[in-house]
Amino acid sequence: METTFYGLPLVYEPGRVFAPRRTTELLVAETLELDPHRVADVGTGSGAIAVAIAAHAPNAEVWATDVCGEAVRVACANVERHALGERVHVLQADLLDGVPTALDVVVANLPYLPDSEHVPEYDEEPAAAVYAPGDGLTHYRRLLAAAKMSLRPEGRLMFQYRGHVLEAGRGELSALQQRLESPAWVAS
Ligand SMILES: C[S@@+](CC[C@H](N)C(=O)[O-])C[C@H]1O[C@@H](n2cnc3c(N)ncnc32)[C@H](O)[C@@H]1O
């Protein structure tokens, strides 16, 4: 199937690879405002975020990771479709494994819904792309720790969480973690 994300045509595979959502375009817009040169897109799915950033930031090099082989295959197809293969590197990997360090931005839209929750909007999506064990924060907790090692000192982490973009500089990751762990999210 085909969709449009950030003005770009992209393929995705319903039920196999997460369909990019409009809300995620905000994450791309905020990343582009930073004019980054070295970017990691963690949990790339169809490659939507990586492709949109590379297409709109001609000086950016992007590393896109996903643990799911089908997502990697679709992301590679979208990268090729937009002739971005020289600047977008797709890896089948956990979080930032295999990605070079000294990154300007780590951007992510990872699964964060607790697996005890059921959100009908996502019924057509692969469960592993949407739900995470326990309170749902396992992936983001691990990403916060990994980003600390991978970002350059002035680099920023930005990720999507419950319709918001959460972000912090490398030196502010502890404060971001506290915000993420706040019980206020549960009520929202
Ligand atoms: C909600 S989907 C988002 C896909 C895409 N970023 C987007 O916004 O359309 C989350 C993606 O994260 C991937 N994922 C889950 N755990 C991961 C991990 N530990 N490392 C890398 N990718 C992961 C899933 O396979 C899925 O493709």
C-alpha cells in the first residue's frame, strides 16, 4: 500500500509494518529545525522519519534501525525509491547498536503502550510495533541510556510519546527520564 508522509510518497505493508501517522510529522519538523548532520532514527518501521529527514536536509546522513526484518525491507525500499541510499543507512538492529557515535540528533517513535492496554486504532498494526511489556516504557528507558553514549555533547534526543514530542539535550536526559516516568501521563 502507499501513503504520503511529510509530502513524500511511501510504501508500507498493513499488518506487517507500522503505517506512518500524521502526528509523527511533528517529530520530523522539530528535528529539521535543528539542521542536523548526523541523525539516528530508532525503530524506523517503513523508514518514514529517516526518509523525510534526509529528503529535506540535503547535508544530513541518517542511520535507521529496526529489530523487525520486514520493517528493514520496507524501509530499504522507501530509501531506494527516493534515491537516498548514499545518505540513509538501514540496519536491522536493537536501538542504537551498530550506529556510529557523535550524533546530532537521535529521533524515535518506538512502541510505548503497555501490553495490558488495548487501543482499537492500532488493531491492524503488528503488536510488537505498538505495545511494549509492563508499563510500556522499557524501550524508551533503554534508549535514554543508549543515547547518552551516542550523542555528541550538544546533541539532542527527541521522541514521540502519547501524542507529544519529548526532547532533551544530552545533559538533560535525567530530567527527561523523570518527566517520562511521571504518573501524570497515565491520567492523560
Ligand atoms: C510505532 S512503530 C514506528 C515506526 C516509524 N518510526 C513511524 O513512526 O512510522 C515502532 C517501530 O519500532 C520497532 N522496534 C521495536 N523495538 C525496537 C528496538 N528495540 N530497536 C529498534 N526498533 C524497535 C518496531 O519493529 C516498529 O517498527
